[in-house]
Amino acid sequence: MRKYSVLTALFPQVRQGVLAATLGQPDKWWYLSELAGRLGTSPSSLQRELSSLVASGILVHRREGTRAYFKAQTQSPVFRDLQQLFEKTAGLGPILEQVLKPFGNKIQSAFIYGSVARSREHAMSDVDVMVIGRAGLADLSPALRKAEVRLGREVNVTAYSSEEFREKIKSGDHFLAAVLRARKQFVKGGQSDLDELVGK
Amino acid sequence: MRALIARDLADASLAGLSADRRFATAYNAALQAANMAIACAGYRIVSKVGHHRVSLESTKLVLGKPAQKYADYFETCRRKRNTIDYTFSNVATDTEAKEILAQARQFYVEVEDWITKNHPALKM
């Protein structure tokens, strides 16, 4: 039996793309052709979806001269629910999980930290990701480029070998201590894997 | 340019330097190796905003497909190096500083091989 993702079962492809982009960066006003470029389609093919999403109150739009801009209606009663659905299925976490998966055991732990993990990001916030293991930036860069295109924002990785990570923790490295205390969103492994790595 | 690259590769190996400084110095060696290949192909990247990015992108045109992985990697490093030089300290890890030095050395070897093959009059 052919398997469909949750989103494919719920929404047609173009609507998925529009919602993933707008709900993923809810403060950003998207210019029509910018949104079309992100989705790899023509502006005209987005018109109908955008009109119905605006009419239903899921998106808002404004005009500047001849240009039309769209963004998520964050006051909508279903905004947070929809955003959570997309975060779980097509958001940052799932996309990063997907691009890091091929590295298998080369990555012992990976997580998003900083403003995005604390849900304090603004539209243009970079995504900070810590990767611990044997996968270096050279291994990760091609996969990260793909993730950046899909997410529409920069992904900055800090890579540690397991040995360096442990040593830095032991020596009380301020940066790592602050990162470990703050909120994290795991994309490989979980808190128990990280605790094990640290030797707790 | 060869002397400059040799200097930066040597300096980026100095254990007494911070990981940030080793990282940024090895990055500079890689950037100059990219510029050397571009110069051998008869071009020069004008020093304007974004010229590092243009140099790294152009290596794909000059060296062809084998340069793709380096271009992607050094583009990631370019952003980290900008943060190191202009915004924060303690940005690069030791793991990253060692890796970029190894990658810059390898990239430089590939550039010299390409010059030997394609521009023998300019070979070392």
C-alpha cells in the first residue's frame, strides 16, 4: 500500500507549501513571487489557494502599490493548532531530522538551541544547531544547504567531537553550560542520550 | 599567493592559538587557494561586498564538479568566520578548527593538481 504523509492526506500540495512557509515564519510578509519561488511554482498557480486561505482568515494580505503580500493570521483561533501541526510534520525539527538521518551513528546527539528552540525567534532568525559526534561540517554542509532552501533561513551548526564535548563540559565551558541549561529541541537522540554523553 | 597560503596553513596549525583564530586563518588559506584557481583561469574577483561568497561559488565554475563539496563546505565556514571576526568570540570548536585545516590543505592540493593539469606554465 502506498504511504502518504499526514500533510499529503490532509492538504493538496500547493496548500501544504503555502502553509508550511507562512506558518513556519509567522511574522514574515511574503511577496507573491517570493512565495512562488520558495515553492518552485508560478505566482499564478498560487492565486486561488491564497485567496481561499485569506477568505478563511488563516492568512492576511496587504497591498503596496501593485504588490500583494501575505502572512499568517496569528490572531486566528486555529493559528496555533495549525502551526503545531506543521511544526510536527513539515517544520524545522522534522526537516532537520530528515537531513541528519543518513548520518546514522556518526551523530550521537543533535539539537536546536538558541532563540528558535526558545520560541523567541523573529522572521529572519537563523537556526542554531549543535551536532555532537563524528560528522563534521564538511559532511553536513551539502545536507544543510538543502535544509536551508526548504526552511528559507540559515542553519548554523556548531560541531563537536564527543571527546571535545565531554572535555568542555568537564572544564565548565560557559557557552556549553548555558546551552545545556536552556531549552532545546532534539533532532537526533533525546535528553537521556545527551546525559549519557555528558556522563551524568 | 602560494606564500600567503603556506603562511596561513602553517599559522592555522599553531596549537597556542584559539580555535577561532585557527579556524579563520585556515579559512583564509582556502579562500586564497580559490582565488588562485580563479586567477589561473584568467579572472579576478573584485573586492566588494560578498566577494568571499563569489570566490567560493566561482570555484565550481573553474574547477568543475569536484569543487562542489568544497564550495558548500567553505560557504558554511565563511559564515562562521564572519561571526568570529566581527561578532562573537569562542565560536569555533577545536573539532571545527582541525577539520577546516585538513579541508583547506586538501583543497589546496586539488587546486595545485588542477593548475598542473590545466595551466602547466603556472605550476609550482
